[in-house]
Amino acid sequence: MSPEIAIQSPKDTERLAHANTMISPRFYTTDYDAMNRLDVSSVREQWDKMMAEYEGDNNHDHFQRTAEFASEIHDMPPALKQEFLDFLVSSLTSEFSGQILYNEIRKNVDNPDIKQLMTFMARDESRHAGFINQALRDYGLAVDLGALKKTKAYTYFKPKYIFYATYLSEKIGYARYITIYRQLERHPDKRFHPIFRWFERWCNDEFRHGESFALILRANPHLLSGMNKFWIRFFLLAVYATMYVRDHTRPQLHVAMGFEPTEYDYTVFTITTAIARQVFPISLDTDNPRFRAGFSRLLRHAEGINAAKAQGGIFGRLKQAGYTSLAAVTFARLYFMPVIKHELPAEIRMQPAW
């Protein structure tokens, strides 16, 4: 598999940023009245410590390009460049999605705890998105974020879905970036673009954002029990499956960094699963051979869907429907596999120790 949209002009980056596929980042809206009613008083001490960390803003000067940045940008083989640009646009869209969501929540709530948190997180995501867009601008491919905000479709999510999905997005984002940073720290010859040197402190922002949602979830334990466990299971599987399929569309990107995509993904899953035990009472058994075989089937079905789309016509549409049905059945089988159950730790907060 390879990125569906060849990126050669600003129109291509705009098209890719606007795409709404099963694996592309989306923009969200939610129930602001429900957000306004959130109560974090049961975790007040840890909440206030975290707000002090945000106030300290230890990354306030991190997202500044050094004089050496431009000199470290080198030509890449065409296939690698396409996958790297796809990675940048996808990452930009994801970061900007968070910025918009957090800003909209901030503007529509009066709850001082939630308003303060969303202000800090929107600030961080704005820096991340701007830094990535600068990297795209080096290639003459910057995205018009103002236009993107106005024209990309929005998806409504209940607050609890926002919490599950965004917690996982922030924590898996940390795991992805720190895995890449550590690999390139060991093998600096494989650092083919300077942006990767920023990943260590960058991913600590993602980790802290996840900590914020962990505190919200633990302060509202009904979100982690009863029927909500089935939603937790769904979001765990959906986030992992999306990452697995998307990463296998960029094989050259991972090989250039010295990774095999499947190995990289399961390393990230292992880190994310270890972290998520702070808040979720269940974990996916990603080491189970049946689980891994299921993900391999999902990937084959996704490849079949893409090939059918490219074929077009009535036969292409029929094939696409068939592969989509196979993917749905495979996802359902994975969903009903046994999960690992565990007690939640008394101490909620974690440190980014990977």
C-alpha cells in the first residue's frame, strides 16, 4: 500500500487534509453543556499540580527552528518523500484537529477547570500544528489552516467518546514519537529530516494531554465501568487498527528509519497498553497470535478496498463492498476476543519514562 493521494502541489496537500476516510484524522464537535458539568473535585490535588505544570510551560521555547534546520533538509528518493509528506499532512491535520476541538470547548464552557485545561492544550496543539506546517512550507506545500477549519467536515462525538478517543490519541502519539526518537537517537544516520530531533520534548506535551484526560476519566468512574467497558474496548481496537493500517501505507518511511512497520506498531501498542492501565480496566491482548493474525487480515482487506477503488466501475464497487464486509467481520472477531482485565492503580499520574 502507498498513500492514496500523490502530493505534488499545495492543492494536493489541501485535498489530503480534507479527506475523510477510515484512517484519516477527523475534526470533532461535542456536547458543550455536558463538558460544562464535569467535576474533577475528587482528583483536585493532582489536577492542580498538573495545571501548575501547564502554567510552567516548559516547552514555550521548544518549537523554534535552529539555524541548522534548513541545512539538514536533504533530497529524498521519490517514494520516501511522498510517504514523508503524507506523514506530515496527516500529523498536521491531527494536531490541528485537537487545537480546534480544545478551542471550541474553551469558548463554550464556563467551568473554570475545563476552560483552563482546554486553553493550555489548545496552545500546545497550535504550536505543534504550526511547526509541522513550517516543514511543509519548506517544500512549498503548506496547508491553509484557516480554510481547512471552515471547510472540512466535522463529526459529532459525545463527551465520553471524546475522552476515550482523545486519551488514546494523545498517549499513542507519545508512544509513536518516543519510539521514533529513541531509534534515531541510537542511529542518527537514519535521521533523514531534522524535525525528528524535536520529538522527545514534543511527545511530552502529548503525554501530559493524556494525563489530563486520565484525571477526568478517573474523576468520573462511571465512564470506566458497566456498559462503558464495551466502548473502551471498541476505541482501543479502533485506534490500534487505524494506526496499523495507516502505517502500512508508508513502508518506505519506516524502512528509512530502520523499522519494519509491523514491529514498530507492536512496539507502540506495548507502550500504549502499559500506559493505558492507569485508566482503563481492560487491555487488548496484542501479543496473542490470533490478534496479530486478525490485524494482518484487516490490512489485506484494506489493501483490497484500495485496489477496488482504483479499479472503479461496477466491478470495482462490488469488490469494494465485499472487502468492506470482510473487514467488518474481521473487526468484529477481534472485538470479541478475550481481553486482559486488571485493577486500576491508586496513583493515577504517570511519568513519560520510555
